[in-house]
Amino acid sequence: MPQSGEAQTEFRRLYNTVFPILFRVAYRIANSEEAAEDLCQEAFFRLYEKDMVFPNQEEAKYWLIRVVKNAALNYAKRKDRERKAYQKAFREDARVEDTGEHILIKQQTQIEVQEALDKLPENLRIVLILKEYGELNYKEIGRALGISEGNVKVRVFRARERLAGLLAKDGSHVS
């Protein structure tokens, strides 16, 4: 359904404003730039195709965050199932081998943090991703997830505590 020039301008403004946030959230959940970009594009396509109308851009932003978060979680779960099936079928060793090559400290730290983040329960992992990578404030996270701002604060605190514990247990030194 063709949209008016004003509606297209609003859509473009929403896209330019919200896409970077959605991409960071999707990337941290899906752990793939290509998948994150596809998931974000798909969410905007759904919004455009359904010609959805929101009272304001903030409501559209929260709807998009929910859609991308859920799509990214589904993608990550599907990829994990595929990986496990592949390992089982080909009897792959699930351990990560140290190649002995020089690995930059920054890359290693990111890997360790991502692995620790993946060990967190979903409800704690999602709030931390939205806070740290989506750069949303507590109120925005609460609206996106449909929970109170206070609950968001508690979950972020618990997620950070548990993440710090996991990193300390693994001997990681992340500042």
C-alpha cells in the first residue's frame, strides 16, 4: 500500500533513528552481523507492509525492539539447535581448540564476555543487552519488555553481578 510523502518521511526518520539500536540488540543476541541486519530489515518491512500506525515514534520504537528481540532469540535458539545436531551427526568435538595463533586481547575479552553473557538466564541477558548494547535507559527497557522500571533495575543489577561472577570464575580480567 503506497504511503503519502509525509508518512514516508516519518518512516525514514524512524528507520534512521531506531535501526542502530535494533542492530546492536540483534547482533548481541544472534552473534552475527548478517543475521542482525536481516532481522532488523525484516522488522521494518513488517511495520511498513502492515502500514501500522502508532500514537508516536516512541511507541513504534518499542514495538520494533520487541519484534527484533524476539526474532533474534528465535534465530539464536535455532542456530544452537542446528549446531548441536551437526555436532551429534558428525561427532564433532564441542570444545574450542586453541590454535596457538596470536589473538588480540580485545577480541579474546569480547569472546569471554559473550560466552559469559550466553550463560545468563534469558531474562537477565536480555535486560543487560538492551542496557549495555542497545543503550536504552531503564524506563525504555521496561516499556520494551512490558515490565516495571524497578524490575528492570533489579534485573540489570543481578545480571551484572552474575556476569562478574562468571568472568571471575573463568579467570577473566575484564575492567
